[in-house]
Amino acid sequence: MAQENDNRTRREPGSYWMATNEIPTYPSLQSNESTDIAVIGGGIAGIITAYLLAKEGKEVTLLEAGRLVGGVTGNTTAKISAQHGTIYSTLMKTAGEKEARLYYEANLEGLQCIENLAQELGIDCMFSRRDAFIYANTEAGAKLLEKEADAYWKLGIDGELAVVDAQAELPFDIRQALVMRNQAQFNPVQFLGGLVKELEKMNVKIYENTRAVKLLSKHDPVIQTENLSRLMCNKVIVATHYPFNDSDGLYFARMAVNRSYAIAAKVSGKIPQGMYISVDQPKRSLRSIEQEDGESLLMIGGEGHGSGKQTKDTMEYYKNLEQTGREQFGLEETLYHWSAQDMSTLDKIPYIGTITAGYDHILVATGFDKWGMAHGAIAAKLLTDQVMGRDNKYRGMYKPTRSKMKTVDAVSFLKDNASVAKELVKGKLKMPSKTIDSLSNGQGALVKHQNERAGAYRDKYGQLHLVDATCTHMGCETKWNEAERSWDCPCHGSRFSYTGEVLNGPAVKPLKKLEE
Ligand SMILES: Cc1cc2nc3c(=O)[nH]c(=O)nc-3n(C[C@H](O)[C@H](O)[C@H](O)COP(=O)(O)OP(=O)(O)OC[C@H]3O[C@@H](n4cnc5c(N)ncnc54)[C@H](O)[C@@H]3O)c2cc1C
Ligand code: FES
């Protein structure tokens, strides 16, 4: 069985959500057009925002660089929850009790927004209310949960220590658990597929394979796309995950990017009905997926690391998840495996609002720290209110231009930026020892080519793909990612396919192709 699983994870990665659901396709923008509001990015934040604005009667155009929902949203684990690790004890300390309570309320509203939309529009998306648990295997982890439970109590959060409930569902010993009641899970691709159909009915223009590369004028915005067509508009919503125009507001210096992995597998053991996440390392996230044929799969997530900072062959991360599945749940077969990345901000609160002081026509939603389902909906509501000139009680908390940089944020800021500076230099110093000839089929590596560094991948047919592996964002050297067959940048998380196309921003330009 181990051999069979190994063969499966050698296949192309792809999430359960993307593999089992269809989203209609749309043309790319080929000429110059104008619109009232341009929403850039067709993930959860962009699609719900486009829907809410169109419902307000606004003329909306949605631009997507690739396929709708094909970004992080199509590769998430899709728990909709206000339980974000031990965020409340942290926020009580860094942002204060009032803001911590506001954060909880905002996330409950985000969750409720998704449930309401699914119900009102009759979208069948496996939406199901579940309790969410954090569990601890170590004494230190148990202490963290007890502290978090105190924060729950002070903030009036519906939850408590619940080791007995959690132990009844988990097949391994735990020391402590903390529950947040009545959260939810769903299928994000089915949900957003339903919303996209509504966008069509409301005459929202949708363009796929249309990458925004530049904002030509910031006060009367004109968006330039990769193929040089232009979209003129009155307001721009940047929902591109990592803002593509990240130099406005220096987002690259204010966010850290983290990648993690997931599998969906058939198991012989009992699948927990609650949604679980460990507080200890190695991090594990568990939830069920109820398939249409009535059979359930277990989803196991975890193995996070800084994007482009993998310390081993990335296949190993999937294998570690499978090992957890085999040892604890009787994993029989891995049907799907995938990975994705998300950004965290300096103070762990997303940036939602005006991109930077003085640019009121350009709004952004980013930095969801792997909790972007409820936050995607919050962003949509908040940005819609901002466009409509309405107040929103969460505006100050999420404001990207909030200026109070606390000591703990400043330390994280300095550490992240020092690490970028190090990567910029480190990557250039060493000439790779490998050569093109040493690559077998299916292998990629940095190689020495014509006395220069180059990124090389020999595909399964033996064809060689050579690129300049220098990231087009700010010039750091990318690293080969074996499992995803991509070039990943350690500085701000841009990723490129082996032929050089952009997979993840902030980069907007492909890697330069090189001749053999
Ligand atoms: C492994 C993993 C598991 C997660 N699990 C959970 C979970 O259980 N619960 C939870 O709440 N959150 C979870 N998250 C976080 C959540 O999935 C994300 O925060 C959320 O999906 C981000 O949505 P988005 O709309 O901002 O980005 P995306 O879904 O990435 O959408 C952005 C879109 O913009 C497009 N785009 C990018 N650049 C451009 C450009 N220049 N022009 C035009 N289009 C562009 C992209 O192609 C993409 O489709 C997880 C994240 C990861 C990485
Ligand atoms: S992502 Fe910024 S230099 Fe590569």
C-alpha cells in the first residue's frame, strides 16, 4: 500500500475541490473597456465582493489572471471558523480586549454571510455547522490552550476546554482540547461556482486569463493587463491574494508567506465529525469530506514552512501527512494531494481597506493567515460598505494603513526583512554544481549553464525547460520545488511554473526563458 500511495503523490497535485467541481470558463479581456468598479482576483474575497457590489446596483468587471477559484481558495481546507489557533490570547495582549472581541464578532459575521448566501441562493455546497477544536499533545500545548480558554471566557466566546469531547473522536491520546461551538465547513468551489452564476445573471463582466500588471493612473485608475489591454474604472478592488501592486503601501515588507500541504484519503478508521487542528508541532489539521456517493474522506493538512524556504524535497511533506494518516486513521489510499500558501501580517490581523494613504479609489484585501474563508466574506462586506460610503464597525481594525507598530510587530518586521536581504545575497553567491546533463526525466534543479546559473527542468518526455531563475519581483533567486514542479521565491513567495509563468504573486512578470 505504501508503494501505491507513493505513486499517487508522484502524480500532478490537485485539490479535491478543484478536481471534483466545474466552474464555467470565460474569455480574456482583449480590448480597452471601462467599468465603474474593477474587482481584480477571482478567489473568495474577489467573487463575494463582486457579488455584493453588483447587488447594490454597481457596474462591476471581474478580472482573473488564471481560472476563477484556481488560486488559494480552490486549494484550501475550507473550514469557516472564528477559531484561528490561539489568536485571542495573543490579541488580548497585543491589540487589547475590545479589538479581540471585535475580531471574533467579525469572523462570526463572515461565517454567517456565507451561510446566508448559500441558503438565499440555494447553493448546494456541503455547508455544515460543526464544532471546531484545537488539541494539544504536549504539556506546553495544554498550557497554551488553558490560556486561550481564559481569553474565550473574558471575551464571551461560545466555547470551553473540552478534552473529553475531543478525545471521544480522536484515535490518539491528547492532553487538552479547546472547542469553539457551531462553526462550519463547506466546499468552496461549489459555493463560489454558485455565486459566479449569480454574477452572470447580474451582468457582471468576467474575464479569465487576464493578469493585471500595472495601475497606470491611481486617481482615475486605468488597469493595464499582461496583453496590454486596458480597463478604465472609478474604483479598483485588489483581491489578488498578494497585492499585485505591492509597492503601493510596501506590502512586501509587511507580510510573511507560508506554504502548507493537504491530502484527502480513504481511511479504515473513524473520521472525526468535528474540525480539528493541533496547537503543537508538527501541525495537523483534520476535517471530513462527505462525498456525493455517501463515502467520506479524511482531509489531513499541515507541514507548513516559509514559501520557497523548504528544507527538503517537498514530496517529503506529503509523505509525512500520509504517515499520520496510516498511523492514526488507517489510511488506505490517498486520492488527492495539494498545497497552497497564505500571508500573515505583522499583527496577525488582515489588511482590508484603502491600499495606502491618499489612494481612496484603490482598496485591498490580503493577509488572511490561512483563515481566509470567513475573512474573505468580511472583506467583501467591508469593502462594499466602503465603496457605498457606509460606515463599518470593523473598518479601523482592518485598516491597512493602521500605524501603531507595536514592539512585537517591529521585531517581526525587522526579522522578515533581514531574511529577505540575506536571501538576496545568498542566492547569488554560489554557482550550482549540477549540469543539464545530470538531470534525468522528471527532475529539476539549479544548474550551471554557459557559466551562468539557470533553472532547469527535464519533463517526463525528456524535453528540457530552461529559465533564468531570478525572481522578477525584486531579484531574489528562486528554489526548485520538486512536488509542485515550480520555482519558488524565498523572499516574498512568488512562484513560477517550470516554463516560467507566474503561479503566485507578488511577481507579475514571467521568468525569462533561456536557450539550451
Ligand atoms: C493550505 C491552506 C489551507 C487553508 N485552510 C483554510 C481553512 O480551513 N479555513 C480558512 O478560513 N482559510 C484557510 N486558508 C486560507 C484561505 O484559503 C485563503 O486565505 C483564501 O482562500 C484567500 O482568498 P483570496 O481570494 O484572497 O485569494 P485567492 O483565492 O488566491 O484569489 C486570488 C485570485 O487572484 C488571482 N490573481 C493573482 N494575481 C492577479 C493579477 N495580477 N491579476 C488578476 N488576477 C490575479 C489569482 O489567480 C487568484 O485566483 C488556507 C490556506 C492554505 C494555504
Ligand atoms: S517574491 Fe519578492 S523577490 Fe521574489
